[in-house]
Amino acid sequence: MGLNTVASNLISKTFANTLVSGLTLSQSATWVKRPAGTYAPLTGAMTQTESNVSIDAVELAYSTSEILASGGAIRNMDRRIMVKPVTGLDIEDSAGDSITIGSRTYNVLSVSRSLLGTTELVWDCQCR
């Protein structure tokens, strides 16, 4: 079994909450995708179509050292939300997107892909 397979299995078990019995890290959440709107010159209105995608997410706080080292890019109340990659969800242009976990909704500021070779393991999202 290769390293990519082992890493993928560990990540899958973490998001399925089966890695350690009794340990719940991952939660069901919703990624709200808001692509750029379309301008209708006749009406002067913008139209925007949202789509909701079910995701598995782990919500974390940033450490004090990460906040200080960011030079102001990360604020004290920002959250790191780790997301299990979802096929068909385009995260390249995530401006305007949001993630809802329970009753809390966070705006996605940036997304970094964590890769092991060509295997996409997790999306690391900075949210506010």
C-alpha cells in the first residue's frame, strides 16, 4: 500500500469520525457557491445563482503564533475550516462563497489545497 493510499485512508477516516472511537472532529456542513453574477443591461439588475453543496468539515481556531506571524492577514476571530475535497465543487474562485456549520456561517477568504503528489487530501479554508 502506497503512502498516498495510507494518507487518503487516514483523512477519510478522520472526516468520517471513525479514526478513533468516540472522537468526533468532522461535522456536516454546507458550502454555498456564489459564482459571479450576470448584469442585465435592460433592467440594470444583477442576477446571481447560488448552489449548496454538502461537505464534511473540521472547524479549528488559529493559534496565537499563526495570527501574529500573518502580519494581520489572519484575525483573532477567523476560523480554519478543513474540508474533505468534493468532486465537482470549483474552489479556484471562492470569493463570495460561504461555509455554514450548524447555525454559524463563515465567509471564505482563501482556500489552500493540501496535496500529496497528485492526491488532493484536504482543503484548508481561512474563513471569517
